[in-house]
Amino acid sequence: MAVTRRNIAAGVLLIGLIIAVILALKASDTAMAQPPAPHPTTEGMDCLGCHSPGSSHAIPAGHAGWAVTLCVNCHKEGTATQATFATAPPATITPAPSKEPGNDCLGCHGTRGMTWKMPGGETLSLYVDGQEVAKSTHGDKLTCTGCHADIKGYPHPTVFAMSPRDYALASYELCQQCHFDQYTKALDSAHYKQLAAGHKDAPICTDCHGAHTVSDPETPRPKISQTCARCHNGISQDYASSIHGRALVEEANQDVPVCTDCHGVHNIHDPRTASFRMETPEMCSNCHSDEKLMSKYGISSMVEKTYLEDFHGVTVNFYKKEGSDIWPQKAVCTDCHGIHDIQAISSPDSPVIKANLVKTCQQCHPQATTNFPDAWLQHYEPSPVKWPVVYYARLFYNIVIPLTVGGLLIHIGLDLTKTMLGRRGRRK
């Protein structure tokens, strides 16, 4: 009986040794067959951050049961060739456009299709086009770590963003490192107020300028309005059909205003406020009071002067000087000419053409009749050619009134002199 037990124990031990040897040999063969990693490897690194299923560097199907922490046991850092990869690496790896030695970020991030499944369920693209980065405004000024200063190597620090938008909102503040003046102006803008109110889709730096492909925002000039159209598409269509928009798009006219000329660049104000309304005449006059510019298009450069001299302008200017937040009810430029859909004053669709002018005036003056707008001089100063009757009437009064007043003063002076001399004569 004892012999039998010893035989069984010996047999079990022998079988265990045989199995251990087989497993060791298999593990040895497997380890020898595994390709080395073409990047540094550290214990506990999250390999699935880049090698997740569905990515261009996905792990082989046979690895599905292995714990991610065991990857570095077989895949040590070394020099790998394309033939040794279970899944072949990308055909081209673009070198990082950087003067910084050892900056090989694009060795991974230059791989098309590289993505990260974020905790919120959305997918963030991790691909960066090296050639586009090199052509960008920052291409010869910044390295990758110039913005991503927290990246010291691989593995990268943990990112606690739930979605791509959360990551963008957490990252765009990096811009203030170099562009502090613009960043602080943006904090006073209508966009930031929307962001602070909880509207996560309100535009931030990278929405307008891009992240890795930053370029001159005014080259070509129509790009400004195209950028704004991403959020303000309806307004953009109105602008594109206006005299300003058509001249910009169809004629490449560089003189016409784009969105930022009227609304500002980083410190964009809410156009629905009383202060913005009161600034409208001055805003329009930035172009329309430029005599040299207006002469190119046969337009009067007296728009602001003539407006400020009439009842509308005097009242609005009074509110402006007082710094009042009360909404001025008197007409400003946009009430008569339109806002984004401004048309040429000769266009049949223009609200200030003679056929439409009464209707325009009736917006504020419901009782206006056909001859109501006849007193409007269309922002022109009267001259012998333009409004001659008004010109000569004004000239007449400019001559007669001084002569009349002057004659009256002379008459009073002579009368006083005569009276004083008469009194002296009587005393003698």
C-alpha cells in the first residue's frame, strides 16, 4: 500500500515537472518570438492607450486574454523592423517638425487612424499631420512640448477628460502662455460669457484658430467670415448676399468689412446691448468717413457728420456722452440700411431707395406719408450739383444773417455813440 502511494506521488511529481518544462519552453519560444517595442517600456504602462482594438497598432487577437501589465515582460525596448511586427507599422512616419533633439512625438501621433476611446464613450483622434504642423504659424517657433509641457515621455500623464470637448476646454488655456493680451481680451467677450454660463460649445481659441494647424487668420481675408460661419451660418448667408459679402467673395475686394471689423476680434461684444447700438455710427464711419476710400466708390464720406447733425444723431450722441445704458429709440445706421444684409443704395432691394424709403421710415414713424423722407439729403453735403436749392438757401442765410446781425450791432453802436455825445454837449 505504501509503495503504491509513493509511486502515485512520484508519478504526480514527474507529470508536474514535465508540464513545467513544457510551459517554460513554450514561454521561452513565445518570448523569443515577440518583437521588441520601438519605444521605451516601463513596468505598469498602459499599452492599450495606443494598442487598443481597432487602432492601427491593435494587439493580435491571440493576446486578448493577457493582462496589459504583462506586455512589457515580452516586449522589451529595442530596434524593431516591419517584418517582426504582428501588425505592420504605418508605411511612413513623419519626423517631428522640431529642432528639439529626440522629439519623436510624431513617431506615434503621425499615424493615421490613431484614436483614443474616451471615458465618456466618444473617440478622440490622436493623429497629427506633421507636414501641416510644419506649415503652421507655430511650425518654426514651437515644439510639441512647447504647448504640451506636461508630457515628459511615455507613458503620458493620465488625462481626466470625459469627452473631446472637455479635453479642448481644458487645453485651450495653454494659449495664454504666449498670447496673454488676446486671452485676457477674450475673457471680456460675449463668447466667454456664454462659456461661463455653462454653454460648452461657445467658441474658444482653438475653435477659431485651430490647434496644430494655426495660420494667419486674415489670409485669405474671406477665411474670417468662413470661420464665424461655423456657428453663425444664417448670419453668414445674409452677409454673403450683401454688397459687402459679394464684393469680398466674388471680387476679392479687400476694402469691405468682415465680421471682425464690426464686432471686434477677441473682445467681441454683445450686439444686443445699448452700448453696442450707440457705437454703431462710429463703427460704420471707420470706413464711410474715409474720404480717400469712399472716393473710389463714389460714396459720400460725410455720413457721420450729416448723421450727427440731424435729430437722430444728436439724440443718440447725447445718450452716448452721458454713458447711459438706456436703449436709444432713435434710428442708427442699421435701422435704415440693414445689418448683415446691407444692399447698395441703388439696389431695388435697398431699404433706402426712394421706392422703399417711406416703408423704412414708417418703422419708427407710422404716420409718415410719401413726401415725409424728401427732407433727407442722403448723407450728402448740399452743393451746386447735389441739392442745389438747399445749397443756395443755406448760402443765402449764411450771408444775410451775418449782415443783418452785423448791421443791427452797428446801428446800436452808432445810436449809443450819438446818445452819449448828445449828453456831453448838454452838460457843457
